[in-house]
Amino acid sequence: MNSFSAFAASVIPNPTPTVPEQAKGLLTVLNWASGIGLVLGVLGVIIVGIGMVIQLRRGEGGESIGKLGWVLAGCIIITGASGIVRAFV
């Protein structure tokens, strides 16, 4: 039996990640930051919507679509932050 077949027959370990006890405070801060970011994102969408209504009254309604796109892009980044970081680490 060569070394390659012995390697292929061996079991590849699949470790389960565990959070060390020292990192519990950091996870709390990250959870709070994520929650605050999402609340601010919803508030941003509401503010952009109010601005669109005001601009629509003036006849400039389409100019806020870019702002809405940036707010929604920020919300997507906030909600996907853990997946984005996991992809690079």
C-alpha cells in the first residue's frame, strides 16, 4: 500500500469551532453593533422614503433612488458581514 492510498483511507478531521470563554464579551459587542446597524439601516430607508415623498411633491422624485441604493447596499453588508469575513478567513 502506498502512502497516497493510506492517506485517502484515513479520516480527515472535522473540528467544530468553539468560542473561548474570553471572547464572550466581544461577541456581545458584535451582536449589539449588528443590531444597532440594522436599526439604523431601517431608519435610513425610512428617511430616504420621506425624502422621496417630499421631492415627488416638488417634481424631483427620481433623484433619491441612488440614496436608497446606497442604504440598501449598507444593509446587505451589515447582514452579510459574518459571511463575508468567513469567506476571507
